[in-house]
Amino acid sequence: MGSKKHTEIIARGLLINQGRVLMCRNIKHSYCYLPGGHVEFAERASDALIREIKEETGLESSTGPLLLTTEQCFDDGKRVHHEINVVFHVEHLGESKTPGAKPPEIVPSIEEHIDFVWVDLAELPEADVRPNEIKAWLMSGGATQPAQGPWLSGFD
């Protein structure tokens, strides 16, 4: 990527089960974020989420409605990032294609630098969840209905 400035579009998924939210955890730095990844050029964001989940876990999934869009700019010490996150409801994860079916208790990781953890919603205030706008949204109850146009920006 070098030093070229660009905007990253990231598709993320919200999956809540039994009062816990599925998070991807950066093993080296221990912070968490909603599963997903970068949207490729000319790829639908919902398709990117399905692709990223398959690449990272080996599991099939499907997406539901768009729940949230956030925007933030941050410096990770190497470069400044400008991110737009689109968060979709995850309809299913794993073998069962039935929306709302119980997801696996242990979600495998194919990539060495990440793992997947279930974080209790009551523990979110103490958890290192990024970006902060998504953490705040989750702590406020995280709407599970389709987005009606909310745009949360982390720009000052």
C-alpha cells in the first residue's frame, strides 16, 4: 500500500448469540473488531463480508440488512488511515443455512495473526474494541434493524 493516500471500505458483520458478540481479535496487540475485511474494487460490500468470513474461518455465512455505517480517520504509527465501515447483520455462520441458527461455539481461524472470540456484551466497556464508534454503538444496544441513514463519523 505504501504511502499512497486512499479511503478503505471495510465490510463487517454483527453476530450476537446468547448475549455475546462474535469478535475478531488481533493476536499480537489483543484488540478486537467485528469480523470482516476490505471491499475489493467493484465488489458488493455484503459479498465482501461473506468472502472475508470464508477466507478467515472456512465457514459459510450469509448477510442480512445493513445496520450501521461509520467513518473514522486514525494514525496507527505507520500511516494515517481513512476508513468507512459498513456493518451488516450476519444471518448465519457455519453449516446450518437457517437464519438465526445457533452459530458454532468455537469459530476457527485460518489466519495466524487473528482468532475469533465471543465477547459478553456486558464486558464491552472494558474491552478494547475498535473502532471506537462501533464499540459505542454496540454498548448503546446496537440496532439490529436495517440502517435508516445513520452515519457516525469519528472525524473531529
